[in-house]
Amino acid sequence: MRARGPLIAGIAAGVLALLLIVVLVLPKMSEVGKARDDLQVAEDQEVSLQTELRSLQDAQAQAPQTEEEIKALEDKVPSTVDLPGLFRLLQGVADRAAVDFFQFSPGSPVPDLTGGFSTVASQIVITGSYFTLQEFLYSLETLPRAAKVMSVGIAPTGGGTEGTTTTPTPTGRLQMQLSVEFYTTDSSAGPGSEPGPTEGLSTVPAASIQTDTTESGA
């Protein structure tokens, strides 16, 4: 019996140590592991936030340039049809080119299938010299508002018969007919839409606008 005493005491001490490990050490180890996981998550979040901060700082630094680009895009493709403003732009081009006659016939806006914008198919007729027509075309290409020339037709004024071809000369008077598309981001523009294609047209009839500058032209 006496020999068993130390053995039992040793077993009891071992059990007690095991209990202490289970009760005290293992929970602490679990907490340490969780703390390490939380630390890793925090470090990852810090890296992500730093990257986001740098992106925001870069965006802030580029904001003035971005605003200028957006403003330029809005000028080229405005949010409304603005036919009066478009007519004034084209009239200015015609005046600078010193054309003899200028006619602008805008069509009704047609929404694009994507729904992102509307197209205003228009017809432009001008008369003048070869160099006048050339100057008008160049100015049309550099217009602040986006324009896409779909077709161009040139013929001598009051001359030529059907089936004959006449080569335009720099000194003769010519007539040029243009099919041009203009654009607006107002995808609701068009017949029956609100505010509709007639908004702002009280001062500029959509059917046809023409200016005869023969008396004061080149």
C-alpha cells in the first residue's frame, strides 16, 4: 500500500496538470490563434485601405482634368437637342466661310437602340465658291458639337443636265448638299416623348432654316 502512494500521487499530479492545460492553457492558445487571425485581417484591411486612399488621392489630383474632359464631352454631345444653339453654331460657320446661301433642315431626334443617346439627322445646303465650301467643311469638322457627315453632294449652281458630269472649278459658284448627324444624350428625345423634340423650337422651326447672304456675302 505504501508503494502505491507515490504512484497515485504522481497520477493525480499528472491529471491535475492535464486539467490545468485543458482549462487554462488551451483557451489561451485559442485566444492567441484568434488574435493572430484578427491581426492578419486588420493588416489586410490596412493594405486595402492604403490602396484605396492612394486611388482617391490620384483621383483628386486628376479631378480638374477629368472635369474638363467631361465638360468637353457634354459640349460635343449635350443633354438636350438645343436646336437654337445648334443653328447659331452652324450660322457662325456659314458666316466665317462667307457662303452665299445657307439652309439648315434638322430632323426629329431618334433614340438609339442602346438607349444611351438620340440622333438628329439633318440636311445642310450651302452655295458659294469652291474655297468657300472647303472652308465650311473644315469648320464643320472642328465644330464644338459632335457632327458626323454621312454624305456630300456638290454641283454647279443652275448648271448641268441629267446624265452629265461637270467638274467643279475654284472660280465657279457651287451648291453643296450635306447629310449630317448630330447627337444628344437625351435618349427620351423624339416624337411623343417628354419633353419631346419640340422643346425650345419656338424660335427655330424644325422644318427648314435658311439664310441668304448674297447681298453681304463673298
